[in-house]
Amino acid sequence: MAKLCAKGKRAAKRKFKVYPSAYANMYASGVCSGRIKPKKKKKKK
């Protein structure tokens, strides 16, 4: 099994409340492969 990239893990942890789940891992692998573009966090002023 391939390791997930750090960028994908961060994006999944931001998007989902429970990170180690099937949906979160699927999202993270999509971000790592480039199929999904993670949404940027809005900066507070």
C-alpha cells in the first residue's frame, strides 16, 4: 500500500472531522494524485 503525501493528509484532516476513515483517505489520495484540488483556508483579517 502506498503512503499518502503530506499535502493530502493535511487537506483530509481539514475537510473531515474524523480523519482515519475511508472517505478521508479516498479524498487524500485524490489530492496526492492531482485529481482533486484542495480548497484553500480563508485567512482571517
